[in-house]
Amino acid sequence: MDRRTHTHPAYAIYHTTFRSGKAILFTSLALICGFMVLTTSNFLPIILFGLLIALTMINTTIGSILLVPAAIRMTNINLNRPSRLLKKIIPARLGESLAQSDS
């Protein structure tokens, strides 16, 4: 996909959600099920750990699927232009990595 031809944030959100949303969902479901296995333990701290991590994974999945696209839509972030902070950080980091590779 050429980013210059599809610059509207709504299109980017739609395309990204349907492209990577399945991967996020399946990965999260696998992790939730994996941590729920810990609830079969006889040791209470292990049971609680499994429940807490599974609950955390449920919340992060909801956040990444629903809240992040909504936040992008509400703030009207310009997805075409990198921020001023990135313009300062990326060249500095590239300079550091180039200097390290030369030595």
C-alpha cells in the first residue's frame, strides 16, 4: 500500500485494524489461555498470578483494538508527517549507530 495515496486517518485505522487486528487477537487469546492454565495449581499465589496476567492481557487487547484507534481519531494526529521530536531523535540515533559501527 502506498501511504501517499491513502492519507486519511480513518483509512489508516481501518486498514491497520483489519490487517493486524487478527494477529493481536489471536496472540492475546493464546496468552490468556496459557496463563489461565496456572489457575489449575494448588498454590494460591500461582492461581492469583495466572488470573492477574490473564486479566491484564484482556485489558491490553481491548485497549489496543478499541482505545488506540479511537484516540488517534479523536486527536486528529497527522499520520503523514513525523513529529518534531522524531526528527530530532532519529538523526541523532543514526549518527550514534554509524559512529559505533565505524569504531
